[in-house]
Amino acid sequence: MCIILVVMMHSTLGVGEAMGGEGFMHHVVEFAKPFRIPDFFLLSGLFLGRVVDRDWRLFADRRIVHFAYFYLLWMVLQSAVKYGQITEGAGPGAFLAHLAHGLIEPYSTLWFIYLLAVFSVVVKLCRRVPGPLLLAGAALLQLASIETGSTLIDEFCARLVYFVGGYLFAARIFALADRVRARSGLALLGLAAWAGIEGVLAFTPSGVPAHPTLAGLPGVSLVLGAAGALAIVSAAALLTRAGGPVTAALRACGERSIVIYLAFFLPMAVLRTVLVKSGVITDVGLVSLLVTATAVAVPLGIERLIRHTPARFLFRRPAAFHLVGEERPVPATPLASPRTI
């Protein structure tokens, strides 16, 4: 579910900029803003406990080499697509300089993957630090609203607390999901109350230029991020209890979220360009919805087509890039898959 929210944000904002307006999808994006990225990192931290206490070789394979492989591969691929825009006629040297810069400063949307590796290493190095102290330190970084202009530094400070929270409270979060499934009526009331509060804070101006809405204020953003992430966990638990095609589709997206995340940019850009230039659809919201759906579906279709071909290296790390034996597939949990990012 969280990967769809991420794709929706990029698709909707891109369409709005290209068409010079806003549509109903912009309201959905604004509503989800306080919890969209916190949810992503909290869920990613849930499974860190499986490897954080293992030896460094296995840990590095699962949490560093894994993400580094996909980051480097797709940084090159995404950059190649934008070669002319990146080099501006300066030639291969400028392109290589761009790639070198991408090693120290996360490139484009791939910063998520870059930070997952960084967060994993930080938590492993700090695993002997008392949990409350580690969480408090991460929370202080978020509350500080640090802005240096560096994606790596700024997003590290703003998002670490959610990853640490997912890691420290994994057992309690899974227990919450079990309670939600057992008491669905009460859970629905809780979600309705959360949605009401979230909506008010997300759309009410704060009067502070640096934080346009109440949801963006220091302290408020931290609470809303955590509450929203838990709300998504609860909603996912209710969906698994209900079953049906929608749940099956969301589960498929969760199990292959890395596929969507790596490849959504190209179908998103292509369809956005086609629809905007053709003028067939003039409603910004509808175009945003179509672009979002396509950006989610096309990567899944591509992965299915190449799954048993040599091109599968695009979404599956080859044996040559493993430090230890390849991890056996694990059935998806009601919340996410171990491969979900």
C-alpha cells in the first residue's frame, strides 16, 4: 500500500506541474503527506530484527549489498534515459561525474533505497544502545527539522526515527495487526477518528511559511507520521481479513514493491507526456489517476515477462552479487513481505 502512495505522489505532482493545475488526486496526496514516507520506513524497519544480530557477512549481503546493487544498477539506467539532460552537451565526462556524485548523494527517487542501507548499518552499529535512548536520539533529529540541502543528511535526520521505531516495536506492531483483525469494528472506528484528525491537520494552514499546514509543524509531524504508519498497518490488517481481489492486488504490490519502485519512473513519464501533449483528457485528477495506475501496473507486467529470462537481473540480484547463499523465498505476511521496501 505504501509503495502506491509513493508512486501516486510522484505521478500526481508531475502531472499537475505539466498541466499547470491541480485535481482531486492532489488532495489525496496532501492528505497522505504526513504519513506516506514514515509508513514506508517503519514497515522497512519491521524485518531488520531478522538479520541485525547475525554476522556482518550475512548482514551486509541482506541489507547493504542488496540495496547497493539495485541502487547502482538503476541509477545508471535512469541516468542513461536522461543522458542529454544530465550532460547538457558536455559529453561522457559529465555523465561519469554525475554517476560519481550519485555515490555520495542519493540520485532522484532512489534515495529511498540508499537510505535503507544506511539506516540498516546505523541500527546494527547502535544495537547495543538502549532502545529508548536510540529512539529518543532519532526523534530529536526529526524534531530539529534539519535542512542542509543534502538529501542524504536531511532525509536521514527526518526519517531515521520511523525506521528505528519499526525495528524496536516490530513485535508490538504485529500484535496490533492481530488485535485489529480480531476487533474489526472497533478498529474501523479508530481509523475513522484518525482520518478525521489527519484531514483537519493536513489541510489547515499553520501561518508558518516553513510549515504551511499544521501537520508540518515540528512535533505534530512526528506524531502524525507515527500515527499514520500505524493506521496503514491497521488498514492492511483489515484488508487481509476481508480478502477479495483488492486485497490480492495490494498484496501483489507489496510483495514486489521494489519492482514498482525501481521501474515506475519510465511508464509514468511516458504516459504523462502522451496524455498532456495529446490533450485527450483535460481533467488533471483523471490524468493523475491514469498515470499512477499505469506506473504501478507496468513494472509488475515487465517483471512477470522477464522473470525467467536473462533480463531478470533488473529485479533479482544475480548469484554473483551475493556474499552468502541466496535467501529462500518466505511467504508474505499479512502486512508486508520480507522483500518489501
